[in-house]
Amino acid sequence: MNPTRRTVLIAATAAALAPSLPAAAAPRTAAATPPYASYWYPDSFPSGSPGPGITWRSLKAWRADDDPDLAFNAAAVPLAARFTPTPANTTARGGQARVQALVSFGPTSLNPSQGSATADYYALTHWAYLDELVFWGGSAGEGLVLAPNAPVVDAAHRHGVPVLGTVFLPPVAYGGQLQWTRDLVQKDASGHYPLAAQLVAVAAAYGFDGWFLNAETNGGNSALGTAVLGFLKELKALAAARGQRVTWYDALTVNGTVSWQGALNSQNQAFFGTADDMFVDFRWTAATLASSGTRAQRLGRSRYELWAGVDVESNGSGTNVNWDAIMPSGKPHVTSLGLYRPEWTRNHLPAGRRTPGDFHAADDRFWTGRSPDPSRPDASDPWRAPAVSVADRSTVTSVPFASAFNTGHGLRWYEEGAVASDVPWNHLGLQDRLPSRRWVVRTAGERPAVAFDFADAWRGGSSVLVTGGLEQPAVLDLYATRLPIGAGTVVELTYRTDAGGVNVELAVATAEPGTPGATPPYTYLAVNSVNTGAGSGSGGGGGVGEVNSVRAGAAVNAGNTAAGVNSAHPGTRVKSINGWQTVTLPLTGLSGTVRALGVRLTATEGPVRWRLGGIAVRNAITTPAAPSAARVTAANGGDLRLAWNAAPGTVRHHTLHRLLPDGTRRFLGATCQRAYFLTGLRPEQGEQAARFEVRAVGELYTSSAPAAVTHPW
């Protein structure tokens, strides 16, 4: 990439893959050290010594069996399949332009493997518009080959987005050395490229999906260009055999020199022809993109395998872009879109305003546009957000499905509406599958405000908050789905009314809308009698009760309003805990496949503050088996490394608690992996040994029996 465009150059100084992961990576020393995301040089190191907190490692020397942090860094969530529903608006299209993002989630070194104790984090949630995520980073003083950390991969995979690690060979002006390029493409005695095999082995062991190659170190010649092409061909062949991808960046040319083309042409065609796709440098014009798309098709490739680079690092959604050169309105898209550094949505905020709410407001502006509703884009918005042009995707295709609308960071951690920990946190791997169309609201009256809210939650760190007068019934679209309806299929909603009075209905569609932007053909199932005020509802606030519906209600046709519907759907069951109601509705009278889910809210008293804490679609309730062999693998005072063996079957994540001498449990954290680092622990009064419990949490948030481990002080 053009060095003059890089205002910050990164500090310029799978379930299917689980069998390859050791049960517990043995620590190199007895001391428990924090795990961080991995990074390497191809082989040789810079002169001098690494700076504080930096470890110089050789990719050539890496072996999975002696990687001390592999258990912390290996992703646990396989890449989900996804589908494209009928687009939310008339301008978004499927099957044309795709979207790639190059994101720096943290520094190259000291990037925590499993989150940290702050909510100030780039918690990307608009996965529905992404087709490829590049874990961007690397620097001459730290390392050049970056493996994505597990939380990022797990969140992306849950939403069907592949994640690539980065190979960054920096410009000489930023400390790049041509020797590192030569190291990368060195051959062994048999004529193969050993580091190509190493890259594929790392991606397989860590559970991510391939590599983004960015060679920007100048000074090479045609011989080096030939060597790089040979390396790329072998890397692509090995990667394809493991289901991995390779993306090439438009910098190095076939003659071995760095010359950013801003196009697909004779200078980089051989690299594009070998790789899966190519990021086209920012120098493109409307003419060069048009010719690039034509050239790709002549080569028998899709024009949408070219990512037209847009640098948003400095100005984000204020960036001036010739959108019609990439995704013209009313015409076929020319190429795909490559977004460089969209984490601007967090980074541009003043330090005192980097609250989760501030971040998500900026991130929504970036991904869905100035309009708060992606079904109604603002045609006058100079920033053409991805939601305007690209159809959203969904991975909600099987039962059971559940979401607590957890965004992967928060100010506290909640369990069943109670605060389990008041420590701010981030761990993207704990993010739920989130609604893709945020937020589509259908009403004849004034639109209520809808947002993720972090002041209260049912589980995790966030809930969906709806506020406003609700002068007319309002339908909030939640999920596009492909969920089969069986004889015992039910939907659970967990919600709370904080102010006003609200009648709630479940919106269920078993067919697609007829045209893009149209309302799904919902059937409305009455959920509850009118609720008024915080904590109201069957069972009472703070208590636990379960009752059967006493009045039979019928499904309400899509054209009717909710007013006057005061009884629940037949067979409905209600449970109230900590002021939150969980209502279970059988899908009586419906058959086929659930294609869309939403809620319809009708105010009986306003203004309204209404929270949605969870949704689930299930048949039977299942509980996961317990993990086993919980153990301390390293210890240093109050710092511990824990590991355990995963139970068979699908696990959403694991929770860790400390069992205190008085019998109470203290929440310590959660992770999708089967290893966890604890720091700063201290003995309780009179405690001879700390006692810990690890539980597996299933898709429906049911918890297993604990696997226990003790550690003497």
C-alpha cells in the first residue's frame, strides 16, 4: 500500500480442526504468562533486540506441538454456511459486489488472545455485509506474519465470514528488508517452498481460513518476482487442499519491483491468476476498474474477485468515494469493495466518548448509512454504505437457534438478568449471531429508536432497547432465517418493559417477501397481556414462577393491529426472573420453514422503554455434557493457566467460576476455547486452596455439570 496513505502503520517500529489441537499445550516454564495473538518473521530477525513486550519468532521454526499458546489461540467455531434472503431494500443486490475489510483489532504484539477488561474495543457486528475479513497488522520491529486471534475468528465464523491472516512485507521507508521477502520464498533441497507449507499449517492449527499477502518491500528484480510467483502457486495449491484462501495485494509486480497499479493489468495479472482474488490499490479510477473487470472476465475469472480498495482509516464514513466506479446505481456492479481500516468507527471517537453506545452509533452509520433503517436508505447520503448496495446474509439455518443479542463487549456481565460481574469486558468470540438488518422498523406512525443498549441485559453484555411514543403499532424485523418447523417447535422471547405499557406479538413469516424491500408476510402470535412498568408481568419482578395461559388467542392476520389482543397464543408458557419475562410460544398452525422473525409492539401507555433480552427457536431442551480433566497448567502466584478437555457435541462457550468458601460462586469469565488465563487472584480468608469450576454452555444457554479443579495457595 502506498506509504503516504498510511497515517498509522501498526506501530511502525475450528471444531473441524480440533483434532489437530493438543489437549493442553505444555507451558515452556512453570510461570503463568498471559497469552497473546501470534506473530512471526518469515525466518531471520532484525538487528538488535526486541522492544518491551515483543517476542521475535521464526515462522520457519514454528511447530504446533510446542506452541505454548495454541490452546488459547485456536478458533473453536467452524465457518457457518449462509444464505441471501430477499434484499431489505430495492438497491441492494446479491451475487454481485462483495465486501472485504482489512481491520487492525489491536497491536501486533501484546494483542490479548481472549479479550480484556475494557469495553473500549472494535466489536464488529455488521458481518452480514462482509465476505472476507483480513486480520491486519505487522511491523518491522515486531513481526510480519500475523495469525488472527481466536475471538475474531469465532465471531466471524459464526456469521459465515472467512478470516485471513496477514503476511506484510513493509516498505523500506518503514523498516522493510528485502531479506525478509527472500526468506519467505526460500526453497528447500527438494525445490519446494517450506514457508508456504508453514503458512497452511498455521492456518489449519489455528482454525482460520487463509492468508492475505502484501509484499511492499522494494529493491527486487525479475528473479525475485519469479520466485514470489512460484511461492504463491505452491501456497495456493496447498491452501486449496485444506479449504483455505489466498488474497494478493496489488503492490509487487512480476518484475520484482513494487509499483502500485490501481488496476488488474499485465504487471500483476500472473499473481491474480494464481490467487483467489486481489486487492486493487487505492490509485484506481473509474476507467481502470472498468478495464480490470473486463480483463478478469477474459481470464475466465469473476470481476467480483477484485476488491477496489477504499482507504477509510482517516475519515471513515466521511470519505469521498467515486461510488459509481465500483457499485453504480441502477447498473451492474463493476468490482467488489475493499475497505481499509473501518475500525475508524471506534478510533476517531474521543477517548472519553468511546462507550459501547457511541461506538455502535458510529459503526451503524458506517455500515448502514445515514438512515437508521436499511430498508429505507437515504438517497442524499454522500456515504454509500454497504447496506445500500449489498444484500445482507444470514446463518440462522438450524434448530436450535438462540441469541441474547450479546455484541461481544459490555460494561458488565449478566446472567438471567442479574449482574454476575461488574467489570467491563470484551471478548468477540462470545458475540451472538446478531440481526443483520439494523434496524428495520415498519410502522405507520413515528419510528421508535432502536439500538443495542449496555445499561442492562438478560445474558452477556447487551440487550435491544426500543424507545418512543409508539403512537402506532411497530414491527421490528429481527432475523432472516431458514428454520424448519416441527411438531414441537417453539419460540421463546425474553423481554422487559421499563416504562409505559406494551402489548407484544411474535412476528413469524413462512415465506419470503414478494419483492426487495417488501414486508415479510408475517403472522402475528399474541405473546402476553399488556405489561406496564418495570418488572411487571406474570410471576412478578425478581421472583420465579411459571403459569399456563388462561385464555386462548388466535394468530392475528398481518393486516390487523395488535390493539385489544390481551391473551397469549394457545399453549404459551410464561416465566419471570429478575423482572424479565420469558414467554414460550408453540408455532401452532404454522408449517414449513420459518423465513423471518420479528416482534410487533403496540403501546397501551407511553412513552415506552422496552427491552428484548433473548430469542430462541427450539424443539427439545438439551443440556451439554460436562468438560473433563480440568487442570492448572502453569501458575505464578495469583496468575494461572487453566485447561480442560472439551465435552463431545456442540458447545457455545465455556464459563468459569470460582467457588468461594461460603459456597457462593464468583463469575470469572467465559471463552469458546478450552484454556483460560486468570490473573490477580488472591486467597480468601482462611482459604487453603482456590476452587474453580468450568461448565460447557449449549446453544440454548443451558449449562453442563461442572468440571472442578483446585489450586493450593
